Amino acid sequence: MVGLESSMDLAETAKKIKRPEVGSTERERQNKFLAQLRARKPVKIKSASPEKRKAKPKKGKKMNRAKKGETYYCTVCGCEIMCTTSSKSPIVCCDEVMYIF
């Protein structure tokens, strides 16, 4: 029962620990701040419609495999990358094959 007794002692000492006193001016400041937060209206975030999310299509062709030194772009998000190594598979962004720039 040594473990139980020591945990009971720790619980008793935790009850005896005093919390720091907060001054009345600090409490008023905290209450004003909380009131301001509660009074604020929630900001609605407008999500972009699918038409706005798509980047303007650029001239190019869909890639078959990545080649070193070529630049590719995504028609969905407009991300552009430059390939540093060749590969046998195409580069995919936004679940679509990227286009040669």
C-alpha cells in the first residue's frame, strides 16, 4: 500500500497549493477582453468556386514522362516546376498529369 499512500499524500499537498491572486484591475482587463471576443461576429471564409480555382490554361501538351530540364505546370492550381531528373512516369499534381510549359 506504499504507492496508494504516497499518491494520497501528493493529492493532499496539491490541494494546499495556493493559486496566485489576480488583482481587480487585471480581472477587469481580462473580462473586457473576453467580452470583446464574445461580441465579435464569426468571420465566414468564402471558398473559391471551381471556376476561380483553376489557373488560366497555357499552351502546352500533356506530358507522358518527365525529362530533365523541362518545365511543367498544373492546370488546376497553377503550380510550375522544373524537372531535375528524368523519369519514366509523368509528374502528377492535384490528381492530374502536369503539362509541358
